[in-house]
Amino acid sequence: MYTEAGKYHNVRYVIENLQSDKMANCLEEALRDKGIPVQRVTFTNFPKSLPGVDSLHDVFHYNKGLVTPATVAAEPTSAPLPGRRALTVMVGGLLRELTRKKSKS
């Protein structure tokens, strides 16, 4: 990536998965170091993994809402878009739960 940074100049988002490790952080930093103003967003894969994301339909609308510019009218959904602090709390809770389940195994 460092030798061919120019081919990434149109990248707008680095998409991370809530149910995986935080690998996107390094990629986001590398792109920003090259002057590419990317935004890291965290998608979810499963209903009930976040408050208000109760169905697969909500999952799609939640994820779409993270990468849909505000100027584009999005279809309303009951799933609220959380702020950074809410995501941090949710990820911490998920990691704690996964660690607890692994230790019981």
C-alpha cells in the first residue's frame, strides 16, 4: 500500500466488522498518513448485536446508514446510529462476553 498509495485516493471508508478484531485501525492510519481522508466505520452482521438493530432488515439499514452521505435521503429505520462512545461501550461488552464464553469452554 505504501508504494502505490495513489491507487487508493478515491477510498472513502475503511469498513470494520463489529464481530471481528480491530484490524481496520492500522489501515485507516496508513491511508491517513498518505493524505487520504478515509473514515473508519464499523458494520455489524447480526440482528440484536446493537440496540435497535432487531432484524436482518435493520442490520442492512444500520450498515447502509453508516456509509450513506447525509445529502442522500435514506429509508427510515428503527435502528439508531450510535455515537463513538456507544460503539466503544458495545464493543467492550461484546469482547467481555466473548472472553467469558471462551473461559467457560
